[in-house]
Amino acid sequence: MKPLDLKKTKTYSVKERLNLVTIENMAQPNKDLVPEWDGPELDELADRIVEARLKGRPVVFFMGAHVVKCGLARYIIEMLEKDIFTHIASNGAGSIHDFELAYLGGTSEHVPTAIEDGSFGMWEETGAWMNEAINQGFEKGYGYGESLARYMDENLSRFPHAQDSIIYRAYKRGIPATYHITIGTDIIHQHPLANFAALGGSSGIDFSLLCGSVSELEGGVFLNVGSAVTGAEVFLKALSIGRNQGYKIEKLTTANFDIIPLGDYRSKVSDNHFHYYYRPRKNVINRPTSLGGKGFYIEGNHLVTIPNLYDKIVKRMEKKNA
């Protein structure tokens, strides 16, 4: 079996693409009404986040790409600007949707039709610029996220919507934004300019940065929002590395946000039940907190839970500072 020559892949300009998420339809914190929602455990989680930040402890926010695809980037940016989050992390898709919003003002194509003719993900500007940024940054020793942010900063005329980019705003605040990729999962891996050594190497640098943040999580908080595989697995390995190197990481708070009903998620579950194979239940909520921390599961649509999380944290901080 001969491998395909990936450099023969055809690309298309993104300028004529229909985008499902645009700058115009993104959620607006402090303007949009916060959806009514009864989530009592979110109150305790918000208390713990505020307590952690008041004590100078980190809050690490790992998100799946749908946080951006739901139009919630501005909520994440607001929490960066208010010093609520101390580290942002995501998978490769999270970086792509963020990057596209920054230069195009839109993201999220219609996959069902595009996959039929082989045009899915074959966007010249996204693939060329992101790979160029990562290749250049890795040569200078930068991680994946910093490579993209520096590229934006050095080419701002290409990125008229950089202020709505989580990557860019985190960089300008001096907050790490790390991206943890899987080779072959992201559309920029389809592009002829993809350099897999640079992609993997830069993401490896980002993993070491995440390990540094996780090593400081004693008294801090780790949030995994909508990343059912990458967030859960990367966090568990980072936690193991930190403990292996002698860091005390015992009394930490963790939380997983998703839409799957888990019932009594703190109880043991046998391997003959499908919940056993849902990684965040064990690898975010229960196993990491066995030495004295506490894990939470916040069940609900991101469009409801993230605005409510933001609202509860901000109100508590304003009350503490009054």
C-alpha cells in the first residue's frame, strides 16, 4: 500500500464559503440576557473559582472547539480580561475556529455537503497561514499557541477581528494559550504546507507549558468544557507528571461541562456500563480529586452554562471587592 502524496491536495479560497458562526451572531457578555438555569452545583463551583483567584491560585480552562463554534469566545475573553482564567487550552479544532474568526470574521462550514465533493476543510487561507505561523514559530522555539498569536500580532492587517480571538487576547495579556493536537484530526493537516514535525513539536512545547500550570493546581481549579477525549486525557497525564516530579497537587477542584446525563457521577461505575468509557467522569471529576479535592459535573448546553458561570463569578467578585 503506497501513501498518498498530501502535497497534491487541492485547496480553495475561503472567501466564498458560507460560515455558520460569524462575528455578528456571537454572544455578547454584559449585554445579552443570561439564560435562566437551575444548576445548584454551579454555585459551589463559582465560589471555589473565586476563592482560588483571591488566594492567587490558578484556574485552568480547557475547552473543546464547540465553545467557539457556539459563539461564546467573548465570554472566555472577558474572563481572561478579568483575571479569572490563568491558562487557556484547547484541541487543534479550537485553534482553527479561533484563527478563522480573527481573519475572516466567520467560521464553521457546512460539513455534510462539503464532504461529498472533497472540498471539506480544503481552505487555502486557513491552511496556508496557520501552517506558516506554526512552521515559523517552531523554528524559533515557540509553542503552537504562541506561534499563532505572534503571527497575528506581526500581520495584524490580515486579522481585522483579532480582538475577538482568544489566542490573540491571551497573548496580549501574557496568559498561556496552549493547543493539544492529534495528527490527522484537523483541517490544516490536509493542506500541502503541513509540516507534521512542526505541528507535533510545537504542540509538545504547549504540553510542557500545560504541565507547568497543572503542577501549581494545589488550591486551584481545572475546568474541562466540552472536550470529551483530549481535555480529559491530556489533563490526567499532566497531573501525573506534576505529581511524579514532586509537586503537591492534592486539594484541587475539577469540573467537567457537557450535555451527557451521568446521574450520580461520583459513584463507582462498572466496566459493563457505557458511562465507564466516558473519560471525563474518571479522568477529570473523580480520579484527580481522590487525595482531598472535589470534582463537579455541570450538565447543560454551553450556551446556557458558560453565561451562567460568567455571571456567577463576576457577581461574586464584585461583592468581594465592594
